[in-house]
Amino acid sequence: MSNELSGSGRRGTVMISLDGSISRTSHLEGEEVVMADEEEEHEDEIYHEAEMKGEEKDDNEEEEDKGQKAVNYIQNMLRRNDQVGSRRRSVDYGAMPKGQDDEEEEQSKLAAKEESARWFDKVTDITQTIPGLVAYLEEELGAEEAELYAEKACRAVCKYTLHSVSQWEMKNLILFLGTLGFGDDSTDTYRRVFRSQKSTGIQLLKFNNLGKVLDWGIDNEHAIVLLGIVMGWKGEWEIFGNPEPPLEEVYVPDYGALDDAEKLAEETGIGNCYGQLVLLGYKEYHVNRGKLEPRGERNASFPLMRRAEANGIRKDKTIVTVTSSSKGGSRTPLQTYCVTMRVKPKKKEAQSKVVVTSYIPDQALDMFQLGRLAVKQNDFCFRGPLTSNERGQFCGPVSRYAARIMCERTPPYSTWICAAGFDNKKDIFLSEGAPKWKEEDGEGEDWDAVTTFGLRIWQPSVGKWVEVSVNGYMHEVRETDDVCGPRINNSLARLEHGSIVDLSGVQFIFQDFEHMKLNLPSEETLEMFMGDFNSMRLQCPVSLETIRYSHSIIESKVDWLENEDSSEAAGVFPACGHIVTYSTEMAEGLVTCPLCRVQSKLKQLSIAYTPAVTYGEQPPTHIFNPCGCAASLDCCEFWSEIKIHHPPTPGHTGVPLCPYCAEVLDAEKPFSRMVTGHGVTIDKNGEVSAADEEKE
């Protein structure tokens, strides 16, 4: 610690040393003025009086002072940034006021770490600490050759950590080669190779097979030694006699696996796409007189493509500060990504808390964001149901930064989703109204939360809806706004094929890459169905017009019904499935089917091409009720059994939705079989057959 305390102002700088002498330097004149003895005595009296008052404080007051000093530091930094008007700077938590106990604990940890790092110097025979590495060298090189390198290899594994090697520059790598006993000539040759390639520690950690080491021009014998050492850093060999580390280890990705995955994606395309999210319905709706009017593209797809450079993040640390409950909450933006939670005080607590969890980059992950705002932070933008306020502005439940998806860049390319996304300052701010809690089984200050409207997913393996937290864990769906459900087996919300995501009233279905390649039902299947349908030349029993389709199935997925010939376009009564020609007059005037008198309104027969929501190779044979979208029997049965929260409020009973237009299906009869006016039906194989009116 410094032996002087200093403070600066507009007129100059005051310095107080621990022996009591005080000096002042003027900014204007540049002179140093020593205070008179009387002033020194006066300052000493004040100093000792403050000391006496400090001794009278109890422990609780001291703790409150420490917390208040920390909060004052953060608020002063934020206020200073706002006054300057420049880019907001990061808060240096290392400069926050610390108590004597905190400093002693930190020094104790550092001393324990230094002592632990040199534990191998006390070992008589270091080769006995890593018998697996010694056995590997003896098997590959023979006993005599292995004895030449075993001690140096074991010492290298014990001396360096995976994290320290990942920080090596070229000069560190070159110095390391000189400690392995490869001989002067070979070492000089390798050093020239490393200099020409500008190799670093990360390139060294990419060694996960002998071929990669040999590609660097290293002799086979030396390549085996290097590979054994790298395997030791990655934990392949058990180390005996190593004490437990006093501090938690820093995460380091598997650079070798990342390098292999990168080459696999370039050569074969595997891993270039992790899957895709397909929107159920439309990207946007306008609420008009209680009805949703769709806008934009239907069943839009959002592919999750491998990024050129990884942008994933990993949790680093959590800092909790105490702030006065009478003052407004202050955000604490950091240079890294962070999640800021303001926790309101409990009944017996006078102060609220501010919890800041920071994140660090992770080269093994790709991150994608979803939200309402069309900005560069959001990879996929959708607005969902919107209502107009008094000013004529549209607003809805979908957050500006609603969710984020994490994808592993290495096989098996696991994907999971988390609630909330980062804004342009790389920050997520959760107000006091959002349910949040401290994890009881977490290490240190581990906090989690859920968003106001919530993020829910339905997984085929689970078979029920669960809610997803900000950290990406699954919880039981909450029944009220202010209390989150219990966590489910500490499981991340992984996106399996067929998983359905419900994000504030907007639903997506996840399709993995393997099923994307199948592309079922195929374009040929639907084109064949269209051709067979038109070849029947069905005649409408009402208008006596021929019913046919004139569009191409491979055209844009924007509603093609607007471009159809209205005199020949097919219409359907969804409640009974009877097909007729569509006309605006019949759609507005009829409330029952003229053929069977079943109460139903006329809809345009919509046959969409969306493989992600259509199951199997079967052609469309049934009609969703009451929207009029056609699908196969398997598709209709599946989606009529899935109950989705609509509207997106906690505790609301789920309802089935049409996967093509997201309209709520009829509870009693969610779909019906397609029937022509001539008593002809289309079975599940796409073949026409006589209808059994009694069974219908």
C-alpha cells in the first residue's frame, strides 16, 4: 500500500503522509507550500478524532459503509461519464473501496496460488506423478528413448496450465522448445519454422493427433513428445500428488477440436448450418377490432449459419453491490457483456441490491439473437402481435432484444436458447419487476431470472411446456407473474428437432440440419398433387366453375392466394371440408355450407410448402378448421394436440394453433377431411375415392 494519501481540486493537490506531514501543490503557480506547525497540529486533531469515532462503530455500520462506498464509486463513475458526454467507460471494480479483511483474503489467495504452482519442485521423481504420460512415451518410442524425454515432458505438464499456454506468444513458444532436450540443431530448425509461421500457444494446443504435429515439419520422435505434453495439458493423463487448486481454473476451449471442425465445414459442409427456426404464422400482426391481421411473410425461416469468427460468450463472474432503496437504480455497463439485475429488498432489508454478472468471449460458441428491433444486434427480427396506442404507435409484447441462441462450433453441434438478449452496449438490464433469485446450489453469487412475458419451449423428449431463464435453464411454467417455477434437473433448454419456441406469443419450430436436408414433403410430391387435383377438373356445384390451381409451389412463400385467379381459385368450408370455387360474395354472405348445411364460413384453400411443419411425405388431405389451411392427416393430428399459450400470459390455458397461419383451431373439431362437391374425397396417399357421407 502507498504511504501517502492524496486529493486534487481546482486550486491544487493535497498530500497527507502517514507520519502526519501535509503538503499542498498549487496548479497555478507550480509551488509546493508546507503548512505551518499550527495547521499540522489542527489536521492531526481532526485525523485522530476521526479515528476515535471509527473505533466506536460496530461491525454492521462498517459493512454498510463499505457497501455505500462501492455504490458511491459506481454512481460517481456513471455521473462522470454523463457529464463528459463521451462514450461510457467501464467501471473498474478493482478500484472499488476494499476493507482490510478483503485485502488480507486476496493476499492469502495469491500466496496459496504461488505455492501451489511450484508443488512439483518438491517431488523427488517427477516421472512418478504422471505414469500415463511415461507409459505413452515408452510405448511409442521405446524405454531407452522415452527415458531421455520423460522427466522434461512431465515437468512441462506440471509447470504450465492450459490457460497459460493459450496466452503464449511466439517468443514464449520458442523459449519453451529449448527446455525439451530436442538437441540444438533440431531446436534451431523448429524455431525457424515457428518464426516463419508466427506460431503461438493456441496453434500448439490444436495438436490432437500425430499428423498435425508432423505437418509442422517436426521429426516423428519429437512430435510424439510434443503431442504427449499437449494431451497432458488437456487432462488426458492423471496427475498424482497435485494439490487442489486454491482458485478456480480458467476455461480454455479445445482448439484442436475447433480446428478439425473448421476444416470439416470447409471440405464437406458439415457444421456450416446448425439448423433453422421456422416461424409459425406471420412475422407481424396488427390487432384490428379484436382480430389479428397478418403482415409480411408467412412461415419465414431463420437459418443458424456458422459464423466466420466465433462470437459466443461464457459466464465469468458475478458482483453484488448494495444501494439505497430510496435512490433510483443505476446501470453498470462493462466493456464485456453483462447482465444487470436490480433486486428489491425483502421485508427486513433496508437496501436493495444490484447484481452484475459479466461474460467473457468463448471461441467454441456462436451466438444469435432474436428480437423486435431491426438492429445489427438482432440476427432475426419479428414484431408479433401489435396494437396501436393513443399516439398511433404500434407496440407489442415481444421485447426489443427477446432471446439469444447458443450453438457449439464442434460436433455434435448442440444448440440451446436463453431468455433476453444484449443491447448495443452489450448489456441486459432486468428491472425489479422481473422474477429473479440466487441459486442455492451455485458457487458464490450465482443469480438467475426470467423475463416479464417469458420464454417457453416444448421439447419432443419432454412432452410439455417449460419456461427458460436468462441463463438458459428449464423451469416449470410459472402460474403467476412474480414467482418462477422450480428448476428442472439443472438442464439447459436445448433445441431438439421439432422443439417449439413460444416467445411472447410468437411461435417457432426448430429443424436440425439433418432434417433440413430431407426436405419433406418434397416439391415433386406437392407438384404431383397439384397436377392430380387439376386433372380431375372438378366443377363447383354452386358457381359451376372449374376448380384449379395455377401457381407454382416453388415460388415465393408470400401469400400466393392474392395472385390466384379468383374465378377459378379453390375455396373450402373448413368445418365440413367441402371444396368449392372461392368468391368474395360467398365468403361474406354465407355462414353455412350450401352442400351439407354445417355452420362454417368460406375460406380460400391454402396449400403451403413448409417442410419444417409438415410431417412425412404424405400430400395434403385434410383442412384445419377454421382457417382453411390444407395439410396431411399426420400434420393435422399432431398440431391439434399441441396446446400453446395464447395470449402469452402466465397461467393461461393453452390452445391448438394452425402451424401455417397461427390461427386458433376449433376446440371441438380442429380439422376435417377434404371433400369435393361430387362426393369425392382425397385419401392420405393423395388418391381420390368416393366419400362416405354418413361417416363424415
